[in-house]
Amino acid sequence: MKSMDKNPVIITCAVTGAELTKKECPYLPISPDEIALSAKDAVLSGAAIIHLHVRDKAGRPSQNTDIFHEVTEKILALTDCIIQFSTGGTVGTPDDLRIKPLLLKPHMATISMGSMNFGDDIYKNSLKTIKKIAGAIRQNNIMPEFEIFDLAMLETAQRLQKAGGFFDKFHINFVLGVKGGTCGSIKNLAYLTDYLKETQSWSVSGIGKYQLPLTAHAIAMGGHVRVGFEDNIFYKKGEIAESNADFVKRAARISNELDRKVATVSEAKKILGI
Ligand code: KMH
Ligand code: ZN
């Protein structure tokens, strides 16, 4: 494990996602202004990366490049941070729409490394889709984050790396607790991280009730964390959080208690090689 003081914790905030509605979470930021303000508060609270999905005027998930542009501009006018676009969109988004916003060249973009059941639906990421998204990420010189929901996805990423010409550098985010994916037990996080090289940067997104325990354990293990409404709306059992910033503040407090400082944006860029 890396020495703690030389390994600040990068906090990513996934501010809105593609699946939730205001009905489920009244504090969910949806409009460009709401997303930008929520992102600013998250960054002021310690987040270095904003994981971005956007919505159309009706609040539906969208991969519209103009909306991504508008939201990105609004966030960066308010705060300095690493902008990470989702190429996942929502289940069923066609490949071409998933990659179109990458023309805007965000600092980072996600790429999911396989298919899976996702709630009642199927989140499709065939090898053809993965290669297409990877090509667009490379073409636009963007730092990739591999979204890993199970061991097979990690093995797919490792196989593609081994074959050559995939990516020189990448960040790994384990997404644990999606209904249909690997559950977010501590044992599963330990098991998955065991497959990584010691120098590989990684984080974890614990979905729902897994967010808090996985945040604490990832920080203790030397990893990084992702929090925010996309992954979890409950601050405590039965208590809906009022802001993304509340989750970020809690992750920052845990980091400090575990004697790891929270990474600034420039420290996060250095760690990730952006
Ligand atoms: N909305 C999920 C189906 C990502 O952002 O890269 C996919 C997702 C992953 O959220
Ligand atoms: Zn996402």
C-alpha cells in the first residue's frame, strides 16, 4: 500500500446520474444551473472530479452535446475541477449518442467494460461498443476511467491492455451494489482490488447502502472514492440527503480521520496523469 501522506484521496462527485428523478429525490440537480451549482458546492467541499450526466428540459437523461457544453461551461465558470463525462448514458442509449459529447474534449470520460443486468434492464456494452467508445476517447485525447462492475469486466480491460493499442494510462472505478451487478461487500472490494497492480489508481462507487462502508474502506485501503446522488440518495437509513456536498463533506471527514488529506484539483490531475 502507498504511504498515506503521499496519497491524497481523490473525491469524485456524481451529481445527478441518468436514472433518478426529482420525485425520488427532491434535491436532485437537473437543470444546467442546478447541476453547476451543485457541482460548485461539491468541489468547495472537497471533490476534485465531477462525473457528469445531463438532462433535457423535461428532466430526461440526455446525451445532447449542446447541453453537455452548456453545463460544462457553467461549472467551469463557477469552479476549477476535473470534468468527467459519462459515456454510459442510460440503458439503451445508442453508441453514437454515447460518444458524441466527447468532441468537447472533457478531461476524463467513463467507459464501461462489459454488459450486465441493470435493475430491470440490460446495460449493453459489447466488445464492439467498448472499442468504439475507446476509439473516441483516444481520438479526443481524454483520460479514461474504466467502470468495472464485476471481475469479468476487469479481465476484459486487462485483456485489451495486454493486446496493446488500448490505453497507456487509465483510472479504474469499481461500481458495486447495482442490482444485477456485484454487491458492495467489503470482501468484494478487497477481492477486486487484489487484481490491480500496486501503482494503478482506483476508486469505488458504492451504490445505495454500500456507499458509506465502501467509502470508508476504500480510503483505509489507499484508494479513491466516488459519492453523490447518482449512486445514493440516502445520507442515513431512511433519510434523504439534501445535497451532493453533504456526501462529499462526509467523505472528506473520513479521509481526514484516517490521516489522508483530500486531493486538490491539481493533486488529482497529478495522480491521474492528466
Ligand atoms: N447510467 C448507467 C446505465 C457511466 O456513467 O459511465 C451507466 C453509467 C455509467 O452511469
Ligand atoms: Zn454515471
